[in-house]
Amino acid sequence: MSQSAEEIRANIEATRAELGGDVDALADKVTPSKIVGRQTDKVKGAFGSVRDKVMGAADGAGSSLSDAGSSASAGFSGAKAKAEGNPLAIGLIAFGAGLLIASLIPASQREKHLAADVKEQAKPLVDDLSATAKEVGGNLKEPAQQAAAAVKDSAAESVEAVKSEAQSAAGEVKDQAGQARENVAGH
């Protein structure tokens, strides 16, 4: 089979394009940020489905919890297999599981009471911090204005210095041009 040079070039270009696409796909597949993103999406999907099953079946809580437990177990098993040897992924999975469990458990009356107490005890601290922040802001306002004025004055002085140097340099250039003209006319 004899092929013309044009056909061979076209085949080479097609092969290059195909290999380029393969290399790009491979690079995308092994990039750490892409791997983490895919794993995160899988874990979010698993947790989302578990949460939907648990939250959506208030009347059949027993069966839903059983299904959610098996789904979570399957999700954890798959995630564990893929995250093995990667402590960051395992930590993220554990953190997500903790958040999911915490969001499913309602706050007790004791917790609500303690939260209200802490809020009331923290109110004077928040007020003190707010007053201190306002005072610090007021104290910094004047120095900031002075610094801005100093920068403005410095900039104006710099402009004047550059302007006078430019005029001086222009005068020197004019003088040198006159001398050069006289030298050219004298020869």
C-alpha cells in the first residue's frame, strides 16, 4: 500500500491529536486535586442519600435507619477502600460523618438551656469587645488621616522635584543642542 506524503502527514496529525487527548485525560485522572474532588463528590453523594433516607421517612424510621445504616456502611466501605493510605481523605470522611450524625440528632432541652446561658454570659463580653473595637477604630482614624496627609505631601514634593529636574534637564539639552548647532555651523 503506497500512501502519499499528504496521507502520511494527515495520519500522523490524527495520531498526535488522539495521543494528546489521551495524555490530557490521563493527566486529569491523576491530578491530586481532581482525585480529591471526585472522592469528595462520591462521599457527598453517599451522605446525601443517607440523609435523605433518614430525614424523609419519619413514619418508617426503623426501616429507613436500617437502610441508611447499610447505605452508609457501603458508602464508608467504598470510601475507605479508595481513601486507604490517604490520611487527609480519611479525616475528611470522618469529619463529614460527624457532621451528618450531629445534624440528625436534635438538641436536648439541657443543651438548649446551656446554650441560652452561654449566650447570656457572653453578651457583656460581646458588648465590651464591640466598644473596644469602636474605640480602637476611633483612635486609628486620626493617625490614618495624618499618614494619608503625609503621603499626599510627600507625593506633591516628589512631583515638584521631578518637575524641576525635568526643566533643568530640558535646559541642559537645549544648551547642548545650541552648542552642537554652533559647532556644526563653525565647521
